[in-house]
Amino acid sequence: MTDSQKLDLLLTKVGNIETDVAELKTNVAELKEDVAELKADMVEVKADVAELKEDVANLKADMVEVKADVAELKTDVTELKTDIANLKTDVAILKRDVAGIRLTIDNELRVNIMRVAEGHLDLVRHLKEAGRKGSEMEMLTVRVNVLERDVRELRHQFA
């Protein structure tokens, strides 16, 4: 190989190297742009992560409140269950008492009311009879008064 061929080969290789270097520079520039974009994206991701951390902290605080509320609700439900059990007991006692009162009404009061009613019927009958006798007395009193007046008038005429 001659010197000129060697030189041509060297120039060709240098040209190829220059092309490769230009391509590398382009690739490096693109990589720098990509890295800049990644850095911008990372800043956004960091901001989002910070926001997520804040949201998680808020959620933790809210969960503490929810747990406290649930515990309070459990206590209230337990109290309600106790109250309902007491009410059921009271209702059972009331039912028993009402049944006893009904039996008393049916067995004792009705019988006694019937006896009193029968006694009143006798009283009403006696009252009517007494009223009749009283009205007869009133009629007799009126007649006596009329007769006495007539007698006075007759005495007055003859005197």
C-alpha cells in the first residue's frame, strides 16, 4: 500500500471519526436534553411525593379521628343494647302486670259491678215507689189546702 493510499485511508477513517464524533455530539446533546427533561420530571415527582406525604399524614390524622369515633360508637351501641335489654325486661313485667289487671277486672270487678248495679236497680225501684207515695202526699196536701180555704170562706160567709 502506498503512502497516498495510506493517507487516503487515514483521511477516510478520520472523516468517519469526525462523523462519528458529530453523531456522538448530537447524541450527547440529545442525552443532555433527555437528562434535563428527566430532571424536570424528577422535580415534579418530588413535588408529587411531597404532596402525597402530606396527604398520607392527613389521612393518618383522619384515621385516628375515625378510630376514636368508632370506639365511641361501640360504647354507644353497648349502652343501647343494655337499654334495650332493660326495656325488654320492663315490657315483660308490664305485660305480666296487665294480664294480672285484666284477670282482676274480669274475675272481681265485673262481678262486683254487677252486684252494685243490681243494688241500684232495687234503689231505683224503691225511689220510684217513694216518689209515687210522695206525689200522692203532695196531692193530698193540695186537696187539704183547698178544702181548708173553702172552709174558711164558708166560715167567713156565715159569720
